[in-house]
Amino acid sequence: MARPRKPLLSRERIVDAASALVDAEGLEAVSTRRLAAGLGVSGPSLYNHFRNKDEILDAVADTVSAQVDLSMFEDGRDWRTALHDWAVSYRAALRAHPNIVPVLAQGPGRRPAGLRLADAVFGAMVEAGWPPAQATHIGALMRYFITGSALGSFAGGFVDDEAAYNPADYPHLGQAHLLAERRQQVDEGAFETGLKALIDGLAVQYEQLARA
């Protein structure tokens, strides 16, 4: 009886395996040796598809960028609504894969999906009437804000031990021990508050440009 053939190694299989490893254990867990072992192939066979570990992580990062919805820049939404809806989609993608955020925070490099994302945001802002320099600043500002919000949890940074917040030392942190259990509510609320403040501030600048 013929032995079952192993699935052919492909970029997609390598990226899927690396993505699962990053999600489960973080960036430091990824090595070409470990990936090859998990895929049931020899280490050198990976180099037929990627030159090194960094290229693999770039590909993993790009699969996350590809999950971000960009349709709001093409369906007639005004720039404020489009920017808000895109930011929510972008953050959702990063929150689903927080361990890859440090790679994404370095910028798009040569990654196709990352470059399409940057192109869509910049193009939409310019088409809305923002000068190119300001459109660049908006893209940078939004990336700082969104990636920063996905790197960690504000609420999760507080312990749920009431004794840790002695009122003699921290008179305003009497309820801080409750933050951890309300992590999602606090973090989502903070993101929406910050996003609204950013877009409202940009709207003021936009009106000033129109009057200039």
C-alpha cells in the first residue's frame, strides 16, 4: 500500500505555522529550526521560500495587515467616519494578534498589504482635501495611537488586590483593584475616547485649513 504523501511545503504553510507559534508563544519562540520540525521538513527547505526568520515574521505581519478592512475609503464615507471605522478595524486585527504588533509598529517596509493600507489612508486624506504633508502626519499619528493601544492593556496593568492600594499612599486609587476584571470595558472605552478626541481635533484643523 502506497505511503501517504506529505503536503508540499509552501509559503502559506510556513506563514500559517509561524503565525500560530507567534500567537501562542510570542516572537522569541519562532526559529527556522522549530518551524521546520513542526512542519515535518528539514530546516534548509524553508530557505526555498524565505531567506531568514525576519522575512517569515514580515510575512506573518502582512497577513495581519491584510485583515484590516479598507472598504470605508472606497464607499463614500466622509473622511472622519472612514478614519474612525478603519481605526476600529485595524485595532481589532492587532488585538487578535498582539504578539506581532512590535513587527507591525516598525512600519510597512516592503510588505504588500501594509503598503496598501498606508496608500489607502494617505490617498483618502488627500482626496478629502488634506495637504499631502498633513495627510502623512495623520497616517503616522493614527499608527502611533492604534499600535500603542494594542501593545498592552491599561486596566490589565493593575492587580486585583485591594491591599496593594493603601489609601495612605495612593488616596485616589481606592477602586483600582477593580480595573483588571473590567479590562475590556476600560480598554475599549479608553480607545474610543482617544479616537474621538483625535478625530475631533483633526476636524478643527480641517476647518481651519478650509478657511485659510
